[in-house]
Amino acid sequence: MLYQNGRLLKRLWLVVKADWNSAIKQKPVCFLLCALPLVVLVEHWAMFWPVMLMVLFIGLPHGLLDPWIALKSVSLKKTSTWLFLLGYLVLSIVVYLGWVISPLFSFVLFLLVSAYHFGADWGEQPTRSRFQCIGLGGIIIALPVIFHPAETMRLFLLLTGYDFSDVMWLFVVWCVVGTTFLLYRPNKANLVEGLLLVIISAVASPFIYFACYFCLLHSYRHYAEYLPRIISRQDFSIRFVSLLLIMTYLFFIGLFLSLESIGPVEDKSLQTLFWGLASLTVPHMFVIALSKGKKS
């Protein structure tokens, strides 16, 4: 009996060990492991501009694949490319105007939309609902609030003009709820990623932590899922991608120039980045929802 139990425990250990080894071999996890010593050894603000460039040239362009993703879906299959881009631009402008008119409401909406979008990275299991995806995404958003409350509250104040110090406990609750969802029927790779994100959020500034997640995990997954199929299609064009990239950067330059200079240029750059990302996230999420709906 003891011998049989011993063999069973050994077999179980081999299964768990293989699972964890498989998790460690995941490319996004490797990227985070490579980033970890960098964010530990280098001063937070000494990395501001290199990290900003990483977000602009690695993270931001992952939305450039949206026309090919959307126009392949059933809902928009007969829509012309330029009509799609016009609708995309109009929706982005509406979101930006909403941010200007009501920054607090727009910011809260942006957090929820981003949480759902990010939580979907960990929410591939069919049993996870939209609410669970928002909970999972809350882990990513809440970690810098927990580890660096003063810096994160300053960033929130910069973006909205409101002090969120009195509602910090909501982010803690959000993180606890998301962690509960993550631990329920856990995926080993997701647990390893979550652990590494906790470590990075503890040692790095909120912006550097965000850049590590946005570029090394979220954007990488998007490229890995869609780019190989898209570049093999006959309608894919490097020139058209370049045009979209130039238009995107012009949008951000115009946004930067339109903002008042009320502090350091780093603050104005952060405002431009997050307001611009907020404007582009809503249409981008709409495209991804169409894509996922087509698959299901």
C-alpha cells in the first residue's frame, strides 16, 4: 500500500514538475525574467525615456494589425478598408473628447475596459466570464497601487485631476478578487507570470512595470497570435502598415502639442501616452471582440 502511494505521489510530482517546466519555457515568461534584473539594477527615472520608446515602438504598434483582423470578421467582411479606418478614427476622437469633458468618468471606464482587455490574456478558459476577465485584469492594474501608492496616485491625479487616495482600498479588493479567479483552476504559466509581475511591480516604478507588461506580455501575445497569419495574406502591405504607423504617431504628436505644459516634460509625455492609449483602446477592443466572436 505504501509502495503504491509512493508511486502515485511520484507520478503526481512528475506531472506538476513538467507543467512548471513548460510554464518557464513560455516566451513571455522568459521576456519577464530577462527584464527583471534590468528593472532591479537601474534607477526608476533613469529608464524613463528608453522605456517610453519601448512602449511607442513595441507596444503601441500592435494595434496596427486591426484592419486585417476586423475586415476578416463576418460583421465587417464587406466593409471597405478606408471606411473602417474612418470609423476607427471617429470612435477614437469620441473617446478622447469624452476624456476631455469628463476625465474622471472616462478614466474609470478606461480602467474597466483595460482590465477586461488585459484579463482576457489569462481568461482563455471557456468557463471564465467577462466579469472574471475584469477581475483578472484588476490584478495587473492594482499591483502598482499596492506597492507604490504615492507614485500611482500621482499618476492618476495627473491624468484626471482627482485624488484617488480615499478609494485605494477598492484596488486592494479588486486585486484580491482577481487573485481568487486566478487561483481557481489555475494555469501554471499564468501563475508564473503573475508571480513575476508581482516582483516587477514591487521593485519598479508603476510606469516601468506597465511597460514590461504591455510590451513583453500583452503585445507579444497579440503579435504571436495574429501576425504570422496576416503577413502571409495577399492583401498585407508593409507600405500601408507604415502609413498607419505614421498616422498614429502624428496623432500622438498632435495630442502632445495640444496639452498645456504644467510641469516636467515627463509628466506631459505620460499624459499624452495614456490619453492616446485610452482613445485607441476602445476601437481596438471592438476589433478583438469581433475576432474572438468569429472564432467562437
